Amino acid sequence: MSEDDLWRMLHGTTDMPYGAGRTAALEQLLRRADTGDDRHLAFAVRMQATTGYVYGGEAGKSFVTFSWCLAEFDRDPQPYHQGYAHQLLWHFKYMVNAMLKFPELPLDRTYAVLDDMERRYRDAGHSLQAVHKHRYLVADHVGDAEAAERWYREWLTAPRDDLSDCAGCDPTTQVAHLAHVGRYDEAVALAEPVLAGRLTCTEQPQAILTALLVPYLRTGRGDAARDAHREAYRRLRGNLSDLWDIGDHVEFCTLTGNEARAVEIVERHLDWLDRAPTPAAAMHFAATAAAALRRAAGAGDVTLHRRAAGDRPAGEVSAAALAAELADTATALAARFDARNGTSYQSEWIARRLATGPAGEHLPLSASLRRSSADPARSPQPAAPPAEEPAVPADATADELLDLADECLRTHRRSGLVAALAAYDERFGAAEASPRTAARRLELRAAELTETGPEAARDANRAALAAYRELGDQVRAQVVAGRLGVLLCMSGEDEEGLVLVREAAEFLAAHADARERAAAHDRLALALAHLERWSEALAAADRAAAEAYDDPWLAARAALHRANVLEELDRPDEFRAAAGQARRLAREVGVGELVTAAALAYARAVDDHAETVASCDEALRAAPPGARLPVRVFRARALLAAERAAEAVEDFAEAVTLCVEQGADGDAFLRWELANAYRVAGRPAEAAEVAEEAVLGLDRLGAQAEADRCRHLLVGIYVDLGELEPALALLDLLARNLDGPDNLPHRAQVLEEAGGLLYDADRDALAGQRFAEAATAYRLAEAPVDELRARRREADALFWAGDGPAAVRAVEVCDGLSAVLTGQPEQPPVVTYEVALAAEVAARVLAGVGRTDEALDRLASVPARLRSIEAFGEAARVELLTGETLLHAGRPGEAEPLLREVLGGLPSGSRSAARAAWLLAGALDELGRPDDAAAVRAEHGLTADEED
């Protein structure tokens, strides 16, 4: 590889994000540079590496490259060194900062570097403003408050120059100082004009927003604190070098009573401790994490997933155990710093971090959780008034109490059922009951236990069944047998359960009154529905609905079950009518759970979005607290479908909160939907936060397919935010995850998507690689049209990357694919389209390598082919390329009429029209008609030297 190639590689690293990839590229380049004789290159690579190490999370390595460059600069000054003199003086600031963060480096050495820095700044005629700042940082680190205040004043009064930190970073440290000494209002006032200005530093605005977290909080600016946390953490979360600042955000979550969010952040970055950028960052993060985990452990059994590292396997670890481990880590590191510094300041500071707890009122931070439903400040949907509960007579007999309980069971008044049975047990439970009374109490006990769990209810029903059989009461025995059969079918004991419920329905149809017959058929419909025998379930539901005329509660329940069966049978008109009837009957009896279920069924049945949402509203008003979750979810989805995404966000967030409060599975899936709603609502920052939470949750559930689909959503969100590197990193991860043969089309899709992002960012060589990988995956998936598209995009990217020979090779591959596709007896429009665009790219490539005649031959028939499939815009674009190629070939006479024709068919004022006019004016100039060229330029608002 030539020295020119190495210099090109060095310049190319500036387009790479800081991190492991950029560091690896620089280290590889450094090894190659050291094998040659180009001292300038070796120096330049090390200068780049120093910055790369600092911002890439490996500050310890920067000491070596900086020292080498400084020694080389002093030992044998060369003309090229002067071009780096300013950057080398700037690197002194990196060194002082970094040396403070490694306890094994003697403090005397830091002071020596500071003295050398001051000498060189003076000799070069620079202000000592940056020197004073770094003397302040050393004094603050060792806990010398008097010296820190003195150097702080020197720093503020010294004039700024081009070696001062930027207009965001200098105020950031000042804000941190003011916050440290309790001058919170001054800190906020200092930061406001900075945030209102234009910040271009890679560390801003996230650094100053992080410094403002506590000042905002202490001055009652809760909304500003929350927004600062969200914005800053989103920018920090992908950078290992920012581990210290991430610890500040963990502590902020603890201070504001957001222990769950603190634990999520700790879990996300826990493995960074194994490769912490500095011991100081590890100490700070470990201390803030330990404080958060102590709070979380005190609230219940919390576990975190820890990735493998070294000899430590991956696995779950309790919050309490991890808190103790991290506290020990932080304390031990603080002791090392104090031993180096000769003070106790760092240990005292870490002790305060470890004791951090909530301060002031709770400040909601999460974009996916609302306040607890128990919080009086939260305003849930107003519930329907509960059904009137019967009074329990003080003088009721045992049988009268059981009659009352039975009536409450029939009319869905559970609290009345429980009260009547409690009264029975209190008054008569110790007395010996008649066999019939005892059997009735067993039967009602089964109903009482339905919310305890299916196993307890099954056992109670079996006991009641045995008691009624012992009495010879076949009607009551079959009623209980039917109930038991439903429970068995619901719990997977299908064979016994269906026999019991079917025999009960047949017996009661012949020997019981209409209400019991209807109830028996309703139970049979339920059992068959659980077994997904929908047609049989509908027949039973029809009989139940027909027999339930004298019991409005049973009629409402039977109508609801019938509607649900019709929904499963995909009979929409009948389902809509049945759901409407169920809703009407449920309203008449006024039972909240029935109204909720029936209104939700009707919401599913109707096609009008407004009617769907209105029915969901009715369901919410009637819903008991435990029944709101499915209604919230369905209402959110309906709102999203109705293009009311902002409202859908609120419902999805409520659903996530309810899911977490109830301990139900699925909050990760709901967060995924919430993230999408945020994105549709135009709130990408919240969408990113929630999607990241969803990915973590789905991974923990082992739902890799869903986690990957959520990652793909997150790619789009990152693109919306302009965060290219996280998007590319996720696409690379998806490509690795989708490595199985069944996933080849999806793997190809994400590789092609990555290529498109790189191409749009003008990183064309890397884009070409991704397109090539995508084409290979499409070939293995036997998708030739997609393969052709990826190959022609590869050729295009390689052309713009300046690699003509590779672009030509890619064109040759496209030619082979095109020949196969056009050789088929039938050619669908998509084939015509892709083959035509491949010819367009081939022409551009061939013209670029001087094969102009071949390029024109390729373009000859392409516009007509594109117009045959109504791709008129693409046809005009190809004709413009033809005109441009003719001009480059020195054939303006042929280009002019073509360009005039194209220009006449393009919308005035469009970019394509401007391009056509520019090309036409150029052709006229070459034809010696400057007045005509000027007229074209004037008509289209172009100047003579304007480039397209």
C-alpha cells in the first residue's frame, strides 16, 4: 500500500464515529506508518489517535501517543510540525484531565504537565485562561476549596483565546462549580444564553444539560430538568467515554424518585464497567448505580441481567447483591485516589453519592409510564356506579344467606356474594349443617374461589359435585358438573371437561327450567370456544341465547359469548349485530364487567374509527380497575388507526402503566407499540427512549424475532433524529441476528437499508460494500430482481466513491442478471423498471471511465421502456443523463434538441427543470450561441457559472 493510500485512509477516519471502529482503524494505520519512512504520516496518525483515544473511551492510551508527539516536536522540529502546534497545545488539556482520572499516576506528574503547559502557552503568546481552568480542576479534584475558588476567579477573569474551551464546554464546568457550591440560580442563569446559542462541539449540548440537572431540580424547574435528562441521556447513551455523565443521570433518577428508570439505565450500561474509560468514571458510575440499586432492592425483589465478562458468565443478579459489589468497587477506587492525593476528599465524596435518595416531590421521567393509579393526582376514566349491593339481614337463616349469595352470583354482584357467605360462616359455620345446606355452601365456595385460582375452584366444585350426588340431586349435580367441565377445559383437561359439560347440558335440557337450560348451553358454548370448536360453540350459544329470555343477566352474558364466537368465525355482519345486542343487554343490567366486555366487543365489530373510540370510552367508564388494560390497548390501536397518534400515545402509556402495576406479562410488547405511536405523533426523542426500553424487555423475554422487529423500528427513529451511527450499528446487529437461511430476505433488506443510509451520507465506498453483501443475500434467497437492484446500487456507490474499475465489474454482474431476467417469457413491470435503472447506472459508470459511446448505446432505449410502465419521472432523468453524456462527448448539436424536449415536459421551477436548463445553456454555449444560452439561464433564474 502506497503512502498516498495511507494518507487517504487517515483522512477517511475523520468520517468515522469515535469508538472501537475508529480506534482500530487508526491503530492499524499506525502500524503501517511505522514500517515506512514518512515521519509526517507517523506524527499525523498519532495526533489523530490521541483525540480518538480520548473521545473513544480509551483515555489511558492517549498518554503514549501524546508523549511521542511532544518529544518528536521538541527533538527534531520539521516544517510540518508547525501545522500541528496549535493542536498539540490543545492536547495538553486532554492530558491534565485524563491524568486526574488514573490514581496510579502521581499527582506531581500532573502538576509538572500543568507547568509545562503554562510555559508553552506563554511562549506561544496565548492567554493562560485554559491553564487556570485546569489548575481549578486539579484543586477541585483534591478537595482544596480555597485554591479551587482562587483558580476559578483567575479562569473567569483571564481573556479567552483560540485555546480556550468552546462556548459550551467552558460554561459547563462553571455550571458544575456553581452547583457544587449551592449557587443554583446563578448556574441556570449562566447556562440560558449558552443553550439559546449555536453549539457545535461534539460534547454539547449533552454536557451542559447534564450539569444543569440538579440546578434545575433545586430551583423548581421540574419540566426543564426532565427535558434536559431525556435530551442529554439520549445523546450520551452510546458513548463509552461518557460513562461519568451517565452516572450523573442515574443519580438524577434516584433523586427524583425514579428508581425503576435508574435500574434500567444501570442495566443497560453495566458491562461498560468492565471496560470503563477511566478508573474515575468507573468509581462515579459504580457509586451512583449502587445508590439506585439499594433503593430498588428496598422496594422488592429486583434482578438485573449481567453480560458475560472474562471468567464471569452471563446471568441474573439481585439488585441487593450488585449494590453491595458496586459500593465496594467505588469505595476501593476512592481510597486509591485519596492515597495518591494525600487527602480523604474522594472517599467522602463517594460516601455522599452512596447515600443518595429521593429529594423533594416525585418527578415523572419515563416516556412509557404514567403515575401509579393510586396517585390522587392521576385522573383515570370515571367508573360506572357499582351495582347496588344487597344488605345482609341480621336475622337471616342459614338457607336465606345462601339464597342471597346465590342471587348475587346470578346477578354478578361479587361483593354481595362474599358478604353473604362471610355472614353465613360467622353465624353458622361452626354448627352442623344439613347435608343439602352443606352441599350448597360447597357449591358457592367454588364460585367464591374463582378469583383465587382455577385449581382451588376445581377442587371445590368436585367436592360440591360429590355432595349433590350423595344427596341424589341430579339437577344441582349437573349444574356443578357443567361449571367444573368449563374449568377443566380452560386448564387443558379437555377430554374430561368436555364430557362433563356436554352431559350436563343434555341432562338439564331435559330436566331443568329455561334459565338452567340456557345457563347449561352457555357453559357448553364456553367450553367449546376454549377448545376452538367454533361451529359447535355457535350452535350451543344460539340455544343459550334463545332460552335466556327470563333472566336479563344471563341473557347479556350469553349474547356476549355468542358475539365472541361469531367474531372468531369471521362473520362480520352477524358479529356486529350480536355485539350490539350484547351491549344493549349489558347496559340494561348495568353490570360493569359485562358492559365493559360488550362495549369492547362492539368496538371490535364496527368499522368507523369514531364509533370504535366512543365504544371504548363506554367500556372504560364501566370497567372495574382490573379490566381497564385490554380496553386501553384496543382504544390506543383504534386511535392510531384513526390518525390520532397523539391521543394514542396517552392510551398506550396508560396501558404500559397498568401492565406494570398488575404484574402482567407484555409491557415490553406494549412499549414497542407506544414507541411506534410516539414516532407517528412526531415525537422521535420519546419514541427512541421507549423503543430502547422495549428492546431490552423483549430480549429478556427471549422474544428475539419481536426484539429485532423493534430494533428495525428504532433504526427509523434514529434516522428521524439524524443519528446515523446508532442506526447503522443496529442494522449491522440485525444483519448478524438474521443469519439463518430462513431469514435471508430480511438480512438482505437490512444490509441494503444500511447501504442506502451510507450512500445518503456520502460514505460511498462503505455503501458499496453493504449493497454487495445485500446482493449476495438476495442471491442465496433466490430473489433475482432484488439482487439486481442491490447490484446496480453497488455499482452506483462505487462510481461515486471514485473506484471506476470496481464499478465496471459491478456493472458486468448487473448485465448478467439483466440478461437472465429479460430472457423470461413474461416480463413484469418491476423487471422492466430494474433492468432500465441498471442500464442508467451502467451508462453513468461507463461514461465516467471514458467509454462514452457504450454509455450512449446503453441509454438509447431506456426512456421508452420506462414510459411503457408509466415511470415518467425516471424516463426524464435518463434523458437528462443522455444529454449530459452527449455534452461530455463533444456532441452539443445532438444534445440541444433532446434537452429542449425534456425541459418542455418538466414542471417549471423543479430541480429537474433547473438541471435541464443548465445543461441546455451549456450546449448552446458550446454551439457558439451565447445569447440563446443567456436567455435560457435568465428564464430559469440561473447564473452563467452556476453548477447543478
